[in-house]
Amino acid sequence: MAAPRLSIIIPALNEEAALPATLARLAALDPAPHEILLVDGGSTDRTTALAREAGLTVLNHAPPGRAGQMNAGAASATGDHLAFLHADTLPPIDLAATIARTLANPRTACAGFVSVMRGPRQTRWLTTTHNFIKTWYAPLLFRPISFARGARLLFGDQLIFCRAGDFRAIGGFDPNQSIMEEADFILRMVRAGRGRVRQTPRLVHSSDRRVAKWGGLRANLRYIEVGVKWGLGADSSRLAARYEDVR
């Protein structure tokens, strides 16, 4: 039986600084993915030029917001599996094989990796540890029924992946979600009976640029604030205002 085809979708906006390292890692993937699509949100730097030079398919004029970008990428993707990769995140070399192995379990609806946050000077172990454990404690505290059915709270820097058929069956990401669109997505996946959400015990490495700008304590307090307010049902547009963009 042929291996499932993997489509990697990268939502991007002014990622000229972070993208070269990610493109180098993507070029080293073994086996190579079926396709890589970069969905641009209106960059004014060399993001799209770098992507084209690396041989990626570039999609412009996506709907506003990261959820809209990811939906646009998924609509154009032709793979059996979809992986949503942030432009500042480095995936494992055997990404396609790991995804195929994880999704071979029919009870798994979607999954993500363990994200290690690091920069040129240090690894942010406090933030990394907090991000790891909130995958479990956040749904347990705020969505206990969904947790019992297999929900785990995954974020974009964990490189979320799923079957294309399951993605389309639930309508993809909600474009009305200004933030926490991944959390909304996985909860709807579980509630629709598509299967469980898993955290694959493999590492991806993501940029610490937000923590470097905010400071470790402030960043983690901000993450907790946004998570708690989301868990209590706060409007996503108001939450997004507390989570400024950092490039």
C-alpha cells in the first residue's frame, strides 16, 4: 500500500527572518512531503520570494486571519494528511513517516508534537514545560467531558496534523476565531466523534521571539490569562488584543 501523501501548510505574514531556517529543515525532510504550501497573509517583506525560491507553492489573497489562511491552504492541498506548520518552527526530519505512523491508528483524529521553545541564546525551559503540561490541564479544567473523550489542548507551535477527510468533515478552522483557533478546532474534532487528540512524544523547536520580547514571567502570565479567559468563554477578538503580534 502506498504511503499517505503529506501536505504541509504554512500560514505566514512577514516571516523573512524566521523562514530561511524552516525552509532549510523542510528541504532535508526524509521522505519528502507530497507538497508544501505557504499561504501568505499580505507580507510586505521577502516572505513569498523566499518561499518561491525554495520551490514552495505560494498562495496569496487568503482570507484575513490565521484560521482563514490555514483553511485556504487545506482547500488547495491534495494530500491525504495535512500538517499545519508555523514559519518559525522546525519539524523533525522524519515528519511524514511520524505523521503516517500516528494517524495509522483509526482512533486518532489529530495530533501534535512536543514544542521546545528556544532562541539563539537559550532554551526557554519554563515556558516549554508549561506548554507541555497545559496540553493536559487546560482541557481537564475547562472542558472535562471533552477531555474524557480524548481532547488535548494543542497549539500551533506544536505542529498540528490530521487526515484531510477529517479536517473537511468538520469544516476546518473557524475563521471567526481571532485566537485559540487550534483549540476550537480540536474540540470540534472530538465532539464530532472523529477520534482522540494525541501529543506525539517527538520534539519540534519553535522560536522564543515572543518570550524574548515580553520576558519569561510576563509571557507565561499572559498565556495563562488568555487560556483562562478562553476557557471561561471570552470573545476571541478581545483575547487577540491581549496577544500582540511579534516578528
